[in-house]
Amino acid sequence: MEEFLNELPKLAKDKHKENKTFFTKLKKKTPKNLDYTMQDLHEEEFERTDCLTCANCCKTTGPLFTDKDIERISKHFKQKPQQFIEQFLRVDEEHDYVLQSVPCTFLGADNYCSIYEVRPKACREFPHTDRKKFQQISNLTLKNVAICPAAFNIVEEMKRRIKI
């Protein structure tokens, strides 16, 4: 996994133009069963992929924290939301709450998340490859293939299976 992770940014960069073209066509001519196909691809990939051997998303990026996330997590820590915000979060350029730093504060050396049961929605849904109306998040997916080996594999398989 480590070797693949080291190669992933270059692989994603090499495939970027091809992927961008594919997603542009996908938006123009979306197959009727795209969401079902994506769910199948997602499930198949995550039967083979163990996130605990990777955790690259937690090591290299930070999730967006919604107000609901902040409420839930601060409650978990028995803190007021404002205390949680001051201790762990900052406001980014787009005025969203994000972690003060990466790797994620809640990631252990064993790649386990210390707040897994109450983790942010963005973490629960990452890499977003089984989302409804998948074609609407192509820009996000293009970024995620450089971070997540599973997302990279899903997009590669998607290009083989979906002919547009």
C-alpha cells in the first residue's frame, strides 16, 4: 500500500486530463443507472480495500465540519461547541470550519480514528464515490483520486464499464 500511495499523486496527475474529459462527457450524457453502477463499484472496491492500511485522507486532508458535526463531537467531548471550535478548528478561505492542522488530530498511530463513532459527515462519506447524482461532484472526485487509492481504482473501473 505504501508504494502505491507514493505513486498515487503522479498516477492521478498522469490520468487527470483523461479523467476530466471523461467526467465532462458524463455530465453531458449521464447514464440512467449511473448511481447504481457507482454504488456497485464502490462496494466492490471497499471489499478489497482496507482503509486502516492507508488513512491517507486523514493524513493529508482535513474534513469540513458542519454545525451538526460540531454539536455532535463537542457533546462527545463534553464541551460546549465554542470550546471545541477554539481547540481544534479554524475557518478557511471559504468560511468553513476545518481542522487547525493535518494530519487529523483524531488519527492514531494505528490509523484508527479516536472519534470514529461521531466523526464528521465528510469523513463518513469519503471518498464520496457512492453518492447519489455522482456526476455533480466530478471536481471533488478528480481531487480525491490523488488522495485515495480506492477512489483512483473506482474511477479507473468506471471508465472501463461506462462507455460514453
